[in-house]
Amino acid sequence: MTVTILKTAIILITISLLHACAAVPFGLGLIPGAPAYVSSVIGNGQTAYETAMDERTTRQQMLDAILAGHAQAELYKHKEIRANQITTYCYFGKIYLVGEYESQEQLRQIYECMDKVKDKRAIISRLYIKETAPGKDFLDTQAMYAELRTQLTADFEVTSSPVDVEIVQGDIILLGVISDREERDRIMAHALSTHGVNRVISYLYHDEKCGPKPRIMTANIEDFQPKEPRPTAMAKKKKRRPSRPKPVTEKKHSILVLRNPDRGR
């Protein structure tokens, strides 16, 4: 009984501190589920700070918010899919699905909804089949969430904000755009040290994961001036002197010399 009251108190305190982040904003054409950028447009000071601290550009945040909102809206159209069953996120045009599904038919419907979202780069699914007897109840999940959020808030080395945290069937799913690999390692360490965690799945973007930065190439003006082609060294061939025609020698025929011994007689 005492443990349950303590968990409930922690949840209420955390929700009161993070109420600005927990609200689901609606804006930019009434797109549901849009992340921090849309909330900052509405005027929420906390989400405006989060938008400024995000490692993405403002334009990229807006494009990702639109894609995530469209994906969430497509799921809301189906009555069989509950509003809090699946949450959509988007980073650099890639849509992430986090939640539970009840059957293979429902999973097929979810993917059909995602096919209707235009201009997406990819669909990354972190969906679990719903358990008939869940291993962790609602209070345990919220206690894990509150503990991890408290650790991340208290760590001054974790400067990137926001880092989205989802807990499904004891697995902690981390999503967001952070500054570097060292910050990712600190966030992962906090998640792994959370009481009752099963696994930690990281979808944290950083420079090493986003891809190499474009290199700045410089060149001198002389590099663009045409250069005269250098003569290639060719092996000198020996000139053959024209052969002189050999003098034609007449064949000497043998002459038969007859001596007349009677001559002068």
C-alpha cells in the first residue's frame, strides 16, 4: 500500500512539472499530434525553449511536425485504432510508429494508413502485439517514465531537448536529435539504470548517424588555368638508312680457248 501511494505521488509531481510537454498540441491546420514546433507557434514557453534547443533546423522541425501530424491523423480515422494506442514521431522525414496492435489485420490497416502519408522517407515500426496478461501495469510504467525523466532533467550534460521517451511492455524507446555520441551514451546509461527496465531501444540521431557533413573544398585560380600539355617522352626510333642497291654483276661465262698449234705454218 505504501509503495502504491509513493508511486502515485511521484507520477503526480512529475506530471505537474512536465504538464507543458505532456499536452498534445493542435495547430497548423488542426493537425493532431504535432510535436514541439507547432506548440511553439501557439505560444507555449516551455516548448519554445525545446524547439530552440533542438539540433534540427526550424524548417526541418516544421516539415517533420507536418508528417508526424498527418500520420497520426490517418490513424485517428480508423475507429478500431484507439487514439492512445500508437504514437507517431518524425525525424528527417522518417516516421516512427511506437505502440501496440491487437491483431495482424489491425497491423495491416496501420501500414495502409502510413501508405497514404506523402513525402515520407521511410516507416520505422516499433510495434508490439498486445499482451493478454500485461507484465507491467499502468503505475509501474508511469513510475519508470517519471524516474527516467527526472534523471535526464538532473543531468546537466544532457543539453539536447526534447528527448522523447516511450515505454512499451517494459522496453524504453528513446527518440530525438542530440548533439553527439557522448550525449547518447549518457542518455542510454540513464535508461539502462531505470528500475524495472527490460530493454532500451535507441532512435537517437546525432552527427555520426545523420551522415557526414559536406566538405568545404578550396582551390587556387591557377588550378583552373589551362596548362600546356607536356610532351610525352617517346622512345627514339633508329632511322634505317636506305639500303643501296647492289651492283649487278654479270655472270662470267667460261670461254673455251682453242689453241691452233698449226697457226703460222
